[in-house]
Amino acid sequence: MGKEINRIRINRLYSENGVFKEILFHDGVNIILGEKYDDSLVRGRKTNGVGKSMSIEFLDFCFLNDYDKSRVARIPKEVFEPEENVMLDLEIGGEAITIKRSRKEAEKPVIIRNGKTVSFDKIQDARDYLSEIIFAELNGKMVPSFRNLFSILMRDERSEFTDIIKCHDLRKRIPDDLSAHLFLLGFSLEAYRNTLSKIKEIENVTTVITKNKKELTQEGKKKISDVRAELNALEDELQKLEEAMESFKTNETFDSMEAELIELESLLEQLRKRQKALRHDYDKIRRMPKPEQIDDNEIELVYNQFKSDLGEAVVKSLNEVVGFKNKVEEFQRMLVNQKAKELEKQLQEIAEQIRTIDDEYSEKLKIIDKKGVLKNFKTSIANIKLLIV
């Protein structure tokens, strides 16, 4: 065990504030016995209900089991406060480890390693941390999970101890996992998990085959031999269609269809050239600089300068001059925007024409191209034939 797994030794199980009596562990086999005297009965001592099973539950709780599946979760808070920490002292490979966990923060355990405290926000992170300590010498070798390893060392009493593989509560129907057993026996876990993956693939393929077989045989109403006969008939029809297509290509109808395709191609080319030219004009308009605007203050300066020289010859007011200037600028903007809108409309119309003609071209091409629909039809039949075989 020293080469593969660092030695694990449990030293002490207790609660932080002494809610229950601590349990000390020694080298070798430790047997937990419950002893309780009942003075009211002549029969003497009883050993039921004194906490043997609960001590094991507290151990499993410190070994980071799923809290919602633990009996610890069902202890009344009046008996054991949720804030109370359950503590487990142990040694792993010569290192002093203390696992500290409360019911209130069950998903956030604390691990003290050689006096250094490490807190975790997820229970899985704490499990991985312990795995790294336990399997520190394996240098990346595939190993069982921390919980999987302890599941075979701490069997659930509801496993009924009838099967060495089934160490969980039998009522939960948990799938068998041989990882820990095979690892301890020296087998490669990589090979084991690859085998499980292949078995899963085979099961998936078998499910698909079974489902398709039901569909082809109409839930067993037909025999496979009848399906094969129908497939042969479909193949004969396909052969006839292929021969008809070959002859169709040599007659006048094919020539006519081919001429229509050439005409559509020519029309599409013309429309695309027109579309390209319109886009060029449209882009030029969008890239045009905005019409230069004359500042009102500059007009006022010029206006006042000439007004003193011309005298009564200037009959327009400054506001009228500025208003005229604004009308000219607005007219310039209107012309540019109107032209842009006309080009946008023409581009939309041409795009719609190209789309319509392109659809028509595709439909005609499908008729004379046996590599289209008929090829797909042939492939589908081949897949059905492969499935039946």
C-alpha cells in the first residue's frame, strides 16, 4: 500500500465543543462497542441505541460523503446544532490531517494539513485535495476517486453485506463500480474505463438497431425477409429511374431544359452586373462629403460690409439672406437623400428578381441532375440495406 497509496491512519473522531464523547483509534483492528446499563430491568445491560451506527455516520460525514444522503442530516438541531463542527484527526503518509465539517456548511469543509488551514467552497474540491495527498506518488496515473476508495472501506450497513461489489444501500440501485477493487488488485483503470466506454457504445448501437428493426418490421408485423424483398423492389425502381434519366438526357426535352438554364444564367449575370453598378453608385453617394455650410456669423459680417457701401441698393434684410442660404443647403441635402433612396429601391427590386430567378434555376437543375435527389434516394436505400444485413 505504501507504493501505490499513502498510508491512512485514523486517530480520533470528536466534536469541536464536546457534544459527543470522542472516539480514539489505535493501530490494528478497532471494534466499536456500545455499552449501556438499564437499572430498571433485571436483565441487565443493553447495547442498542447507544450510537454505534451514528459514530460510523460521523466518520463518513468527515470523509466528505453527500450530506443530503447522510443520516447526519436527519439529526434534530436541538440534539446537535448545525453550527457544531465534527472533527476527524488522521495521518496520511506521515502528514497530520484534520478534517473539519459542520452541517450548516456541509458543502464547505475545512482541512488542516500540518497546521495549515485550507478552506473549500465546493465539496468536490476538498475530495480532490485529499486524493492528491493519498495518491501523491502516482505521478498522474489513473486512480479511483476519493469517495470510491472509501466506499469499499466503509460499507453502508444497508448494503446487507451480501456482495463484495455492492457496498451502497441496495435500495438506491447504484451502478457497480469496480475502480477501487481493480486498482487495489493492480489492474489498469485506464483499460477498465475504456472497456466501459466501448460497452456503452455497443449498447447505444444495439438500441438504434433494435429501434430501426422495429420500424422496418412495423413492430414485428413483418419478417426481415419481406423487408429485404421490398428493398430489392425499391432498388429495381431506382435502376429504372436511372436508366430513364440517362435516356432523358438525349432527347429534345433535355435540350430544351438546358437552353432554359443557359437563358436563366445569362439573365442572372445581367442582373448581377446591374446590381454591382447600382451598389457602386450608392456607395459613392454615401461617401460624398456633406454640402459645405456657411456660418451665419460670416454672412452677417459680409452683409454689414456691403450694406454700408451699397446703401439703398440693399433691400433684403439679414434674416431673409440667412433664410435663403438655409433653403439652398436643405435643397442640396434633399437631392442627395432622394437619389440614395431611389438607388436603395432599385437594389431591393433587383435582389428580389435575382432570388426568384435563382430559385427557378435551382428547380430546373434538380430535374436534370441525377446526382441530386436520386443520389440521396439511392444512399438512403443503401443505408436501409446495410441495417437489414
